[in-house]
Amino acid sequence: MRVLIISDVHANLPALEAVLKDAGSVDAVWCLGDLVDYGPDPNECVDLVRQQPHLVCLLGNHDAAVLGRLDLSFFNREALISVQWTQQALSEDTRQFLEQLPDRIVVEPCTLVHGSPRNPLWEYLLDLSVVAANFAHFDTTYCLVGHTHIPVIFHYNGEWIEWVIPKDGETVSLKTPAIANPGSVGQPRDHDPRAAYAIFDPEIGTWEFHRVEYPIDQVQERIIKAGLPTYHARRLSEGV
């Protein structure tokens, strides 16, 4: 079984299109949240994701912010400008789709969240002590997360965390239990500007990681033309 795992599209349509083309035929698509915000094409990205086979889609913190569900005082100036722009840009159809998304869902053998199983919207799994604590907050074999924009796999043997950052094209056999992050489609932050995604086989527990190039300059031009923060355009080239 081939399940396409994507996260943090952030309204970057060319990156999303490149990922879908590169992934090829899949049996299902699981999207781990943050479809919108930062980028210039929120409605187009949502429309394209909704067309995918056997879609499972989660709410991310930026999706929630755009819907008015989060306190925007926690956002920096550039993020606040982007949220406010996106709120004005959303079509009613897009808004209704985002409104019905859950922030946590179980699709055996996985728990799917955006941030962490302990705090699905906000918590970042970056510190290993935080990662270790989160293994007590899901009962499935695996937990799939996004939010950090960094591809990584965590395994926990009950005493310490083992972690691996997979290479492009590498297939990893997941140990149990595991927390896996496919990285970001639309705004990678691991110093590799290429869009990131994974192909997961839940039947045999394999995680196939991929990167794909896309026309970053086109997205940057559209961000600037839309009046969105130039920082969000610049960081796409740097992968930060």
C-alpha cells in the first residue's frame, strides 16, 4: 500500500504540484495540517488536496489561526500579516473545508496530528525530552506529525530516543513505536529548499522519504506581488 504523507503545504501551489507529480500513483493521501498561510495560493492548494484519493486531512495551527481559533498575539509581525492576508483571501468553500478538519485522528496503525500527540496544534517535537514524553500520548503503533518542517524519525526503546534524518530516496523500516515527520512541502526548514514528502506503507511499516525541486522563484514573485512579507519569500530559497 502506498500512502502519500504530506504536511505544511503553506499555500505553496508549485511545491504541492511538484510533490504530487513526483509521488505518482498512490492509494491514499494523508495531510498533516497547515495547508494555508505564508504562501499566495491558499484556495488553490486546498482545492488540489481535496481532489486526492482517500484523503485524510488534519487541522494545523496556521489553519486554526486563519479561522480565528487561536490568539494571534503569539504570532510574530510577519506571521500576523500573513494570517490577516489569508483570512481575506479565503473563499467560503475553502473556509468551510478547513472548519471541519479534526486536529487528531486515528487511522490504524497510526495516530495523526499536526504538532504532537500531547498537544496537536502547538507543541514542537524538537527537544528529545519532549519527544520521549510524547510516546505516552498515543496507543497506536506509529504517530505521524508535521509542524517543525524538518523530516525526522524518532524511535523509543523505553530508555532513550533514537532518531534518524532520512536521505532523499531512502527507505526506512520503522521500529515500533515510532514518531515520523515527512518535513514540509511548502516551506522546508532543514536548509534544503526542495519540497519534502514521504511514501508510507502501513502494512509493512516502511517510510520512503523524498525531496523534489520546484520553481521557487515563481512562488517568491507571487508572494511579493500579493504584498505578503518578503521574508517569507526569501526563506524559501534558503530552506529556513
